[in-house]
Amino acid sequence: MVIRYIKKSELKKEREQFNFNKPLKIKLSAQLKGKQMSKKHISKETEAGEVAQGKPIKLDEVGKHDGIQPVAENDFNGQMDLEAFMNEVLTIQIADSPFKNAKKVVTPTVNGINQPIIRGYPVKVKRKYVEALARCRETDYDQTIPDMNRPEVAFLKPRTTLVEPFTVLDDPNPAGRAWLQAILAERD
């Protein structure tokens, strides 16, 4: 990219040279379903769908709705309480990884917002990121064959673990421990 500084007088000359001060005249030529369009086909106001389909779309076809549904005040209060609960700040520590090439920083994402967390150090994060870490699991399967004469009969035993094991060091809410245990007890 080249940046060039010019004087106002030179700018005026360049505009005149390239006709920037004159109004643009555009010739319209387009086809719609194989027919040549003329100026009479083009109006200042166009109905929705005229150009694309050649016919207007009726308003009742665009979307039907059942009207406005009132929200009960207690539903709204419950959502506010949940939002406040999920935005509480906890202190957690993600365990160091035994793997040589493991990432030093774990980054859970909630609603498009990243929260970098450094391994091995106590970090203050919002509860919603702790939930994201608690829901990140991987399942490995151990295969056992009870009878080696019949290898087609095999049993798979699943073993589910957290992708990034962590410890909650401080949770100011007394309901937080039960909340986390309920998430960890869920099955996929």
C-alpha cells in the first residue's frame, strides 16, 4: 500500500482530470427472464420480489405470527437471577498437563467471548466459563474380549473425563457447589 501526500491544489487538478466533479451517467442494461429491460421497467419504488421473481409478494405470505406473547414477570425474574448467577466470579485453577505439547493457555468461549485461563495458576473467571469447562468432556473406550476363541464378541467400556480438569478454589455462592456437581453428573 502506497500513501501519497498531495496539496489541495493538486487534488483539485486530479479530480478534474478524472471527472470526479461531474455527475455520473450510468447506462443500464440487464435481462430479466430473457427479456431486455428498458427504462419503463425501472421505477423509483420497487415492490418486494418484483426484480427477483417478476411478481410482488403478498404481505401475508412473508411470515405468519400468533401475535405478541406476554412474558410472565416471574419468568423474567428467573432469567435475571440465572444471568446474575452465571456472571458471578469464581476462582479456579486448571491442572497442569502431563503432555509436553499441551497448550499453556486454555480459552473457553461463551457466546463468542473468549476467556483465556493460564494453566497452573489461580484465576478469577465468571461462572459461565466454568460451565463451559465442565461441559467439555471426552470419552475413551476400553475394549475387552472375554473369550479369545470368539473375538467377535467384544465389550466396550466407556470412560469419560474432563478435557481440561480444574479445581474450584473459591465460590462465593453457597448453591455453586451443588450446581457444579449437577453439571458434572449429567450424561451426554
